[in-house]
Amino acid sequence: MRVLITGITGFVGSHMADYLLKRDGIEIYATRRWRSRDDNIKHFYGEDRVKFIETDLTDRGSLHRAIELSKPDVVYHFAAQSFPESSFLTPVMTLTTNVIGTTNLMEELRIAKDRGVCDPVIVSVSSSEVYGNPNEDEVPITENNPIRAANPYSISKVGHDLMSQYYNKAFGVKIIITRMF
């Protein structure tokens, strides 16, 4: 199985790679930006089953190349500006990365599907932040809770989530959306 992990340099992406490498027959293609820290991935250097591809969600050409090289069966989309605190300082960058970047990835995967390159299952990682601040009677939070984005980060993850839903409904792209807690 060929797996593409966006955002492998992050905490969750690197642990997903650790988990997948415990299984036989998995090849991991991992996107990373040239300026990303590598603290979480140093242990993959020299691992034949992990291939790194320089990519940026805001660069469609690099996404196209990553998909062409990996021809994934499964995509785990973790790449994001993932710090709510940072979103207050850089709201435009947060929205660009999380909404436009996710749209770029979905569009390139749709094109790859239409061209017969690949038709992967995509695990699109949203966030519990989309629920904002629930009312007391709405706890515990379920998927039926209303979406109430409360900051630039949560707004960006609502956009990420909704674009993922759109590509599933409009183009039949196989997407599973998670809202992790």
C-alpha cells in the first residue's frame, strides 16, 4: 500500500508514520516544507520505506509532483498551520494554509483521479476547534453539535472541513473527515 502523509514533520503526522511502519507492505511518501523542523522525523532518515517530497500546500505544482510520485492508495492530510495562538498573529497565513492549501490538495487529488493516476481514500484531519465554545447543555460534544468557530484557527479548520465535504459530494472523492479531540 502506498500512503501519502502531508505534514509528517508535525506531532500527529510523525506518529502516524511510526504506526504505519509497524505494518508490512506500506510505503510512505511524506510531504515536508523546506523550512520545517525535523525533530519529529529524524528517526526516519535512512528508512527505505519513507520517502520525503519537498512540498508546500500553497504550491499546486509541488502538490501535483507529490501525487504523481506517490500515486497513493491512502492520503493522511495533517499539514496545517496548527497553532490557535499563532492564528491571532497571522490570520491570513492561517487561512491561506488551512483553507486554500487544503483546497489545492483536494483539487490536485481530484485531477489525479480524473486522469486515472490514483483514487485514494483521504483522511482529512479537521479539529474539535470547529465547535468553538459549546454551551453547557451541549457537552459532551458530538458530531451533531453546531459549528461555531471562535478564532482565526477554528475558522480556518471550518473551511478545511467544508472544502473536504464539498470535494466528496461534488466529485466523489473518497474522504473521511476527523475532528480530533
